[in-house]
Amino acid sequence: MLSQDYSFSGQQGDSTIVGVGSTGIAAVEYLHQTGVKGVNMIVCGTDSDEIRASRVPYKILFLPEELESGNSLGVASLQTVLTEQEPVLIVADLSDSNTASLVLLIAQYVQEGGQTCIAIVVSEPGQNDTFLERLQAYAHGLMVVLPTEDEPQETVNRLVHTANALIDMIQAFGGVISVDYADVKHILKGRGRAVITSGEAEGEQRAADVIKKAIETIEGFSFDWQQAQRVLAVMAYGGAKPATMREQLIINEGINSRMGRDAAMFKMGYIQDDWLGETLKLVIMLWMPV
């Protein structure tokens, strides 16, 4: 069911993010509290107390016994909530069976509605492989975040970082040179795993520092650099210190060095954002087949 006085009038963003289950709800709650703009935020779950406690205004309660059938008030509410904007991002931890079933249900609904779904899920290596194969049938893109032992908040932080990086890339397309949303869809095409991260750096070594940060962050994902085939990156810089060809080369070499070879596809986009001043920002997405 939806929260009371529900309305998307004047609130539509460029994409939608759906937090499912405890961890997914916590991630979307954080994005909501930090004021991320241009994104429709929704939380879904089977725990009525968690749903009521969320400050995200748009929330849907699903009944556990209705998850398998797909015929529920929750699905009807989802139909009301989802706009035509895409992609639809789903964030969740798959350790709970009800959450996993709900993720699959939402992904299937999004696909059947003709929209692009990207699932960002938490899963232990080697676990949920059969489920992930089923999810891949409905999700255009799949990103698997590794859980952090005894640090649930860090797991939430990883989901938030991933979602933020993807939102950054999507929202930048209005001004990016040589890259657009079609490139994201192409990068994610086919059965595989993707990863996305972002970083910022200043100073004379900012290009080397920003690629180092990106590489370190990706270690928190279920992703094999040696299997990566496609790379999409957006480099943002301020007018006070534009990016140079040398900095682009440093970033390219940093990625290829970590992969141990050149990518089959490597595409770089650029955008000037004067709010960055002398800061260099990098958003990078990689994909590997499975």
C-alpha cells in the first residue's frame, strides 16, 4: 500500500531508485536525507514497522504470502508509483528470502513495463548464484556488492556509493561530450556483472589519486578485473583547472594496468562543471561476462 496523500505531481526525477528490505531501505533513506535531487525514491518491504519508520514519502508494503503470486496491493501500488523515467534502480540485500523474492518481483514488473532495470544487490561470493541468474533475466544490469562482516553500516555505505555514482553518471548526460544513456545500456547489455564507482581528487597528482580511489573502491564488489571487457567513464572538471590529455592518459593507463590488458571497449566522456573548481571527478563503470 502507498503512504497517505501520495502524489508525484511536480516531483518527478530523471530516474527511480527502489530500496527493498532493511538494507535497501536504509540506503534510500540516506539518499533522501542527504538531499539527492532528480531521483524518485521509493521504499518497499514486508515489515510494516520498517515501512512506517522510513521518512521517504513514497513507500509500499507487500504481504509475504502474496510475493509468489505477483497479485497484490503492493504490485498495484507499484504500478501507480513508477513513472516512465528510466532507469529504475533496485537496491537490496539478498540475505533475506522475502527481500530476494520482492526484488525479483519488482524487476520482473519493471521489465514487463518496458523500462530498464538495474539491480544493485548485496550477496556473498558463491551464494545466491541461481537466484542471480533468475534476476539477470529481468534486470538489464546487475551489480553485486560484497557484505562487510560485522559492519552492516558499511554495507549500506557501499550501496549508497554505488547508487550515487550511477545517479551522477545518468544526471551528467545532459552536458557530457561523447557519452549518453545509450552507452550505459550498451555497457550493461548481456549476461554479466557490472560495477560503478566515483572519486574526486585535487592537486598536481589528482588524476593518479582519483583512479587509485576508484580501483580501491571496486575491491568491495564481486567483480573480477581480469574478466572485464567494457569500460565507460565520465571525467568532470572545473573551469578553474580543466582536464588535460595527460590526465586522461593516466586514467586510461591506470584502468588498463589493473585489468592487465586493454578493454574490448573503452569510452570516455567529459563534462565541465564549474562547481568543481580545481577538483577532478571520475565516474567509472566496468562490465564483465558471467
